[in-house]
Amino acid sequence: MTLRDYAVRGYGAACYLLSRTALLCGIGFVGNIVMPRSIDHAVAAPPHKAVVVDLLLLGLFAFQQSVMADPVFRQWWARFMAQSMERSTYVLFGSLTLFLLYWQWRTIPAVVWEVSSPAGRLALHAVYWLGWAAVVIGAIGIRHFDRLDLGPVYLRWRERLSGGWGFGSGLMYWPVRHPIMSGFVIAFWATPVITAGHLLFTFAATGYIVIFVRLEERELRRQSTLAAEVVAELSGTVFPVLRRATVYPTPSDNGFPWNEFRGSSEELDRR
């Protein structure tokens, strides 16, 4: 293994650790736990200024995630960045924009609603942690190294060509196709006290998730139409749905292109 390989591997590991730190800080930020600045205990500002700053911070994160995941941008970026480092760099910039959001968030303390019942508060706290558990388990459930930013680095280290991740097929992927995003939405909404600032964050984040998932699935259908249709028939996107499933061929049926279930790693990872 060359010095360059060691450098790429170290870079990927550093980006991985930074992204996990950003996730842990996000749990504290949204839940007002431990963090010195959180969604309801951050920089004070007049409400109209706070709304502008908060929307700019959220928009910056959405812009970074969307632009760097765009095929046109990635094709241009590939001229300067090795493929084995692309995903790690995407995660690095995403983590940095999150840290900026945690640091510069403006509090809007007006209470929109509050659950005063001890049992209700306890239940919402439990649902909050359930949402974050879904995020973590959903990420681990389909090839941990691949989903957690080290897949391309690991493949380079093993001197293998990058392969596809394929569609998620674990237990969590039967009710919904995007359990990680479902976990985020649950965690954002499950709080006994929701302030105007928290509500702004939650509405904006939920809206972005819905739009992002729709765009991603449109791209997946364009790349592997039959596989995407089968997966779409079996589950909901972010929330479970009850529908009558179409009968598709089984693996024993001749002519069914099961290889279509292996999608592009980068497209499947832009969640």
C-alpha cells in the first residue's frame, strides 16, 4: 500500500469520525441535551432576524447536500477529486455546515405547544430516542462501512473496484424505503415543548427530507426502473403505507433481472 493509499484511508477515517461527531451533537442540539448551544438555548436575537438567520443556515445545509449530490457537479468535481475521496469530502462539507448551524443558530423562544402530563412527556422523550435509534440502526443495517462514508476508502485500501450498494433490504426497509429519514422526522417532531424556533427547524427539515427523497427516487427509477418499482410497491417512502402489492416474479422465474437491485452507490447514499 502506497503513501497515497494511507493518506486516502486516513482522510476517510477523519471524515467518518467528524460526521459521527456531528450526528451526536445533532442529538444534543435538537433535544436540548448537554450541548452548550441547542435549538432552544442558542444566540439571542429579535424574532425577525432570528428567522432570517436560521433559514439561511438551513438553506446552506440543503444547498450543500443537493449541489454536491448533483450528477453534473460530481462529474465536474471528479476532475479534481479522486473517486475514493468523493464521498468522504461530501460528508466533510456536510458536517462543517452542521457545526456552523449549531454554532450560529438563533433561538426563537415563544412556546407553540407544551405537553404538561408527566406520562405524555415521558412518551415523547421515548419516541425521540426511538427516532435517533432508527437513524443509527438504519445506517448500520446495510453495509456499515459503505453507508458510513468509508466504503470507497475501504475498497481502495483493499485494491478493489468500487461496487454498488444495492437497495436496502433489511427488516427496517420493509415498512419504509428510507428508515434513516423516517428516524430524523420522528426525532425532530417528538418533543414535549416545541418553540417557534424548534417548529421552524422541524418544518424546514421535514420539507427538505420530503423533497430530497422524491428527487432521489426519481433518479433511482431513471437508472433501474424495474427494481425501483418493486421496492416502491413493497413499502412507503418515509412513512409506512398500507397498499395492495402487485405480484412480481420470484427469483426462480426466468428472465427477471435481479441484478437491477444493485444500484449506484453514490445515488443510493445521498440520503
